Amino acid sequence: MNIGVINESTKIENRAGLFPSAVSFLADKGHKIYVQSGAGARAGYPDDEYTAQGARIVFTKEEVFGRSDIVLNISPLNQEECQMVRNDQLLFGFQHLATAKKAFVEELLGKNVTMIGYEIMQDEHDLLPFYESLSEVAGQMCLVIAGQYLQSNEGGRGTIIGGVVSVPPATAVIIGSGVLARSATRALLAAGAHTIVVGHNMERLRRIEEMTGGRVITLMGSTYNLSRMTRVADILIGAVLRPGEIAPVTITRDMVKTMKPGSVIIDLAIDHGGCIETSRLTTLEHPTFVEEGIIHYCVPNITSAVSRTSTKVIANLVAHYLHEIGGCGLEQALERNVALRRGLYMHKGRISKKNIAERFGLDYKEVQPV
């Protein structure tokens, strides 16, 4: 099987689809790996480290698409890359079709491609393997980001997260109760923040209570509670995610207006459109903006800032899925592996997800095990 890794640095993406150890694993199994020159540079992996483990370096993105049965992408493909996709190719990566344009989706459907999204893969235990793993990274990053932008020289409130003797800690309000919320809660609580979690799922809130030994305040996500907690937050983290769907807006502009000047918003749902009304996409080069007197951090590829760690996380997961597909073929792998099957956005030119088909007014056909 031929596997391609494109260089995505022009999209301000620092992570790579594979790192040398994963290349070694796949090459030892007989697979050919084509890596576009420079693909791993921003993650700290030069071309020669890939070639030392059996990869072949190619110098254009067109050549990666031209030689590969499977192309790995980290950021969603752009229009230029979409045009390079070959008929019947398998695209494996973060796709976020819920926020894509219809013309983009129709062009890929016309090429009879199969597309699997890391962000919607879900195993037999209903765990999201890529989100679970990367959320551990993102949660720790929330602590670093919030700490930086609360500083006076960044325009923040001039407070530290944990507080000191005679001075109370910062108040962190986390909206959501899923994977990202748990990870952010763990990191902020460990730093000494007064931590409040607001969510709709009672069972998940109970899990957070148990995980933290009751040291967090948990509240149901009513408009009343959201309004109250927004007013007291020094740090507001939006972690409302529905895999494969556009995130619902849970914090309105009017709520943001009541926040303390210089507070920090981190919208972790921005990959899915954002769950805070005042959010808009930013980049790692220009990560923040100020709206209603509040610092907003809305970077979609947040873990790209720690590209070496997150590249390892992604590649360690994807290498085994790739080997399974290469060993028995795509159709049999889809039959055997629930996570791969649930990760299908489209299969052989047909939409596989009902919500995506309804959004674009297209037909769909779910792939079911025989």
C-alpha cells in the first residue's frame, strides 16, 4: 500500500501526518511511504530522519497525491489540494466537513473518494481515540494560554491562575462536560484555579466530580447558569463539541459583554464553528483579538503549537489503522473496525453521514457491517 504525507506548513500547520517511528513501523510491514519534503520540519523531523526509516522523499504535493493510495492530512484540505485528489483515493485525516463548502464536497464526491475523519472516529466503547488523546494536550495548553494572556503586558487582567497567600485564585469556567472539558478541568484545577464546569450531561458532570474528588463546582447548562458564570469568569473555555457537527452557540454576545475587562476566552470548539457568539477564526501567527473588552483565543489547530508532541500522538494512532487497512483491504477493515466505519464521511463517492447529507441537501448511504 502506498501512503502519502503532505507538507501543510503553508496552511500554518506545524504537525505532520507521520513521524519517523511510525514510518519505520509501516515500512517494516511492507508499505511504501511518500513524504513531501519539509513535511516534518516544523515538528522537528528533517527529511533525512524519514528516509533513514524507509520513507521516500518527494518534492511536490502533486507527486504525493499522484503516487499514493492513501493521503494523510492534518488540516482540512483546501481547494488547491482538493483538485490534486485522484479518483478512488482514500483521504485520512482531520476533515471537518460540517464547516466545509458544498462545492468542495461535491468535487470530492465526483472523484469517487473515500474520506475518513479522525475527529468523528469512535470505537465500540464510544470513545473518540484521536480527540481523547489530543484533548490531553489541548487541556494542558489551556493552562499555558490562559496564564499568558491574563498578564498585564498582554492586555489581560494582570492576575495569575493559582493565586497566592491572601489573594484568591482566578476563576475558570469551562462550558461542556466531554473529553476536552475534562482535560481542561484537570489542568486548571491542578494549577489552583477556582474551577466551575457547566454542562448538560448529568452523567458526565458526575464523572468530572468523581475525577476531581469534588473539588470543582458543576452546574447544569441553563441560560441562567451560563449568564451567572460568565460574569464571574476570569477564564472562559468553550469546550462544547458534537463530533462531525457544527458546534452550538452557548455563550451569546450579551453574556460576553458582562465579563470582566481583560478576561480570556479560549474557544476550543472553533474547529466546528465555535460555541461562543463573538468567536472568529484566528491563527498561531495571530492567535488573539479583543472583542467587547475580552481577549479571545480562537485557534482551530491549537495542538499545532506543540507540534512534536501532537504529531507523535496522531501518528501512533493512525499507524495501526493504516496497517489494518493495508493488511486486509479497506472494505474488510471497515467491516472489522467500528472506529474506521464510524469515521466515514464519504465512501466511494457517496456521503456516509446523515447530518452532512442534510446540511448540503445530498443523498447519503451509511456503510453497515454485513
